Amino acid sequence: MPSAPVTGLNMPPPRVPAWARIILLFGLLYGFLVAIGLMSSAFKILGAGHADGLFSGVASPFAALAVGILGTVLVQSSSVTTATIVALCGSGQLDIATAVPMIMGANIGTTVTNTLVSIGSVRRSAEFRRAFACATVHDIFNYCAVAILLPLEIYTGYMRRGATELTELFAMGGGIKYESPIKHVVKAGTKAIKSGLESLNLEGGFLATALLLIALAMIFLCLNYITKNMRALLASRIEAGLNSVLNRSGLIGMLAGVAITVSVQSSSITTSLLVPLCAAGILTLQNAYPITLGANIGTTVTALLASMATDTSLGLTIALVHLIFNLSGTLLFYPIRALRQIPIRGARRLAILATQNKLWLLIYVFIAFILMPGLGILLFD
Amino acid sequence: MFHWLLGDKQGLARIFQHFGQMLEDGRHIFDAASNALLGGTDPETIRDDLYATDRRINGVEQKIRRELVVHLAVSERTEFSVCLKLMSLVKDAERIGDYAKNIFDLGVAVPGFNADPAREDLIQVKDQVSRLLAKMRNLHESQDEELARAFCEQGESVLRHCDEKVDSLLRSTDNDSHAVTSALMYRYIKRVMAHSMNIVSSIFMSVDKLDYFDESQETR
């Protein structure tokens, strides 16, 4: 039966009431924290020698960086990668020195999502040029930040030291064990699932594998639905926020980027929203850039949340490293005009090249997200 | 309860509000410009207000377009049909402002027109259109299909009347010095009415039929 033509300007009523979405949000956040707890338990069971898979045996910081990029490109979510890194650190199976470049790699890897989004307008040159520049300004910023901050971190360790000091400050000098108030609530859920698996006579490596698989599935599901739920719940606020920063540059845009990303728990959502706006020409690259930087800072809240469910203070430390890294990058490549223009001009130039010859698009994606991290693992591990 | 969190108005509702403002400004600018030609108002006394209103209409048109793109990017709902309609309707609302400016220019160019015999009929038609423009604003709020159809029927009679008048002016052999002015005024009023009908007919017509309102179509 053919459907009736859509007439009028009436709006459909909201499908799920706000209170139900807020309850759902708390449920999902709880599920996410339980998943981190499960993952920490799994890593503990596996022990230091096995707690690795993708993230282990990484001797060089450059290899760790490459693992962070590749891992994030594969799962298409820096939140999942950083949450896993936090769980690994929190369970004591990954040292902070190795985790720092991995976190940086996750930052780079997540930018592939909006680059792929920009390909949607590849057939319309002018739109594609703007969309691709908007997407790649994030990539270039992250690569530039890593190029300067990773060597600096290797030689000075300022991020590690700063994060450790902050962790001690938050734990009120507690030192060895960080007791977050939420942890006890989360432990109940973790214990219930673990007991359930143990009642099936699972133990040792089998139990750890089962816990790990359940944890990963829960992290994916919870983060995915937190994002969808929050996006639906706060669509109006997000829309109003974007409308208010369309013609404004600077701090307001950055704050909007932080707020939107913290709300939807995904920097990819924020940056991917900017791509069609830039493509349509209603948002300039100059104004999109601070929003992107804000998204980079906002996304660190996921790792901070995840750290609430870990047993040791190292989870919080690496989450704070993530925050310090993104704040450092922003301070490096935003306040000074000449430095601010580096990612913007780079993205513009790259977009012109990719518009003139689409082969550049493939070459760029291959080099930035496959070849460079691949070589990093091969050469430095 | 969650007002602080969710914001004052839903994205599309805010855009509707802007569109309502455009319609209100449309009526204001039409009335003001018509008075310059037909009511004996000194054009210079309303020039600034008229041009400011036109700039406001143009600004709101661009704002609505921008906000529609943002809304489509953010919203996961299937509101694209409404958005496409609004994208088309803002053009109609903006054209009302443009024709009003044409009427104003006519008032500036022909200062003695308020003594013309055709003036009485033009005032009646203009008043009818002005009332319909006010109705259009209310219809935009209520989205009442029956009233929208009635509006378009009244609009049709205005269009026919204007056509007849222009036709008779074309065929007239009288040495009427203001024949061109009258013909242009009827033409502008007709266009204002036609754009208003496009806006109102969107209440009961599907997005593909916009701008093609016709009594004989199966829209009833």
C-alpha cells in the first residue's frame, strides 16, 4: 500500500521521554563501568605475561603509538581503545610509559572516522574540498601534536609526572590504592557476572577470555548507546550550541566542542557533525578548528570515567595523561597564530590536492592510518 | 522537569519561530510599501524602516537555511521533508519582501498616483491581501488544512481579479497616464498573493507539489 504523501509542517512528537533517557543513561554508564571492572579482572587473571594481545610486548614508544593508531582504526572508536588502556593500566598489566604513546595513537586513530565521513561528498568538488579540509585538520593537528609532544614526553616525562602528581592530589595522598566512591557499586556488578561465569566451571584462561569478551561487548554496546541516547536527548542543545558557534571563532567554539563531546561521549560524533556543515559552507575551517580541539579535550572524559572502575591509581593516571596531552596540544597549536595556521593550512592544501586528484585521498588514508602505524610496529617493536 | 538540560525549544520549533517572524515582517513591509503608493504616505518617512525590515527578512532567510543544515546534521529523526519544505518556503517569504520593495519604488517614482481612479480598487485588493497575510501567519501556527484550503480559494480570486485588471488595462484605449503604474501594482500584488499561497498550500500539499498549487489537482 503506498504511503500517504507527507504534508504540513507538523513535527513528530518525541518517541522516548527525557526522564526515561536519563534513567537509561545512568544504566548505560553503570554497564560501562562494570565492563571496565570486568576487563581489569580479566587482565589480572591473565597475568602480566599474557595481559596483552594487541597491546603487549611493545618495546618502543613509536611501536606503542602505532598500536594505539591501528587499534583505534580497527575498532573505529578511541573511547574503546582508551578505556581498554585505562583498564590495562588500572589492573597493573601495562606501565604508564608504554600507555602514553598508545593514548596518543588512539587520538590519531579516531580521526579516520570523520575523514571517511567527508568522502560522502567526494563527487561534488567544492563541497568535498571543504569537507575534507574540515576532517583532516583534526588528523594534522594530532600528528603535529604527537610529533612534538611524544619526543618531549620521552625525554622529560612531564605528562607522566604531572598526571601522577594530580592522581596523588585526587587520592589525597593515598598512594598505592585509589579508592573511588563509585568503585564499590561497580564491584557488585562485576562480581555478579564473574560469579555467574565461575558457576559454569570456567576458570583460569577460559574465565579471563570470557570476561574479556563480555567486557569488550559491553563497552561497545554501552558507549554506542550512551552516544545515541545522549545525542537524542540533547539534540536541541547540541543544535543550539552549533548554531551559536557557526560564526564565532575561538574559545566559545572550543567550549562548545568540549560540551558536545562530553555529552555524547564521542569526539567522532562531534567532528563528524562539523563535516557536513563545512561541506555546506555554513561553517568555515577557521571556526571548525577550535570546535575540533574542544572535541579532542572533551573525549578525555571517557578515560576519566573508565578510571573510576579500576583498582589502582594508574588507571586515573593514564586518563589524566590523556587530558594533559590534549590540553598541551591545544596550548601549542591554538593560541599562537602562526602555529594555529599549521594544521589549517595543511588541511587546506591536502584538500586541494585530494580534490584535484582523488588518488591523493586514498594515498593519504593509506599512509596516515595504515602504512605509518604498520611501519611503526614493524620497525620499532 | 529537564527544561534546563534540554533547552527552550526543539530545533525545528525554533526555526518555525524564525519563519513566523519572516511572515510577520512580510505583512508589515507590504502594508508600509502599499501605503507609500496608495495611502499618500511620504515614502521618505518609511524608507529606513522598510529597508531595515527587508534586510531583516533576508537575514532571517539565511539564518533559517543555516539552521536547517545544522538541524539535518544533528537530528536523527525523519524530519527532512519538513526541512525541505521550509528551505523552499523561506524563498517565497523573502520574495514578498522583494515585491514590497518594488511597490515602494513605484510609490517613489509616481508621487501623484493617489489621485488616480484605479486607486480605490487597488486599495480594496491590497486590504484583502493584507488580511490574508495576517491569516497566513496564524495558519502557519495552527497548520489547519481546511482553513489553508479556504485561504487558497480566496487567494485564487485575488489572482483572477488582478489578471482581469491587467488584461483590461492592456486592452484599454483610454489615455490613462497611470495605466502602467496600475498594471505594475496589480502584478506585484498578484505575485505577493501567489507566494503567500505557495506558503499556505504547503500545509496540505506534499513537498514535490510545492509551487504547483492548482485547484484541479488531486490535493483535496
